[in-house]
Amino acid sequence: MERGEKNKKNKSKSEPKWNSGGFLRVDKRMIKVFGGEVALVLSNYIDKYKYFKRKFPSHNGSFFLTHEDQSEQTGLSEYKIINIKRDLRKVGIIKTEIIKKGIPPKEWYTIDFNVLAFFLIPPKNGGYQYDMAYPLNLGGI
């Protein structure tokens, strides 16, 4: 029996449909740059991006996720998630759009990985702390 076949047989039907695994992978650089809570939310968004990209390639990397689901998955309050989402939109890391197809309407997210990379990859001039063009204050994030 192949390894992949064994994993398919052992999958539980009660496994959450939005979760691509039992763990979220949080990059240490994101924690350093954005703080723990923002890094957790961003990691959850990246996890959902990967899931939707794999399962629904026609969505072009966009995904939807309710505040309630985000709260359950991260342990943060919906109020905190709304504030983090607002700040991430403000700096251009994510874009959101409400699409009123279906009931209830869904909020679709798109991650701008170029903007995210700008924050996470230090410039070559000795690191972001020495480069005035690099954002030191992320506007409340």
C-alpha cells in the first residue's frame, strides 16, 4: 500500500472542511514584524488561500471566510479579527470584496503576496531597521 493510499483511508469524515490540517504554520518573521495576533490571522489566511487554490483553482487565489470561522480557528474575538483585517487592508496586504451571490453574502479575500513580501523581506541596505524606505510603523498592526 502506498503512503498516499494509507492517508486517504485514515481520513475522518468529521475532519473540518475548511482546515487543511490540524496546525497553522506561523512564520517567525511575521511574528517579529506584525506581532503574534496579526501573524496568526495572516497565517490562517495563507492556509485558506492554499486550500482554496488547491480545491478551487478557478477562484484565482481568492477565498471566503466568515469572522465566526476565523474566531474559531484562531481563538481571537471577532472584534479583534475585524480590526486586524482593517489594518491589513489599509497597508495593502489583503483585499476584500463582498459578493452577494448566495445567502448569506460572502466576503472574499485576496492576499497581495508582493506587498506581504515587502514587509517580510528586508532590503539589502543592512536590514529594514536601517532603511528609511522600509515601513517601521505599520499603522496599528
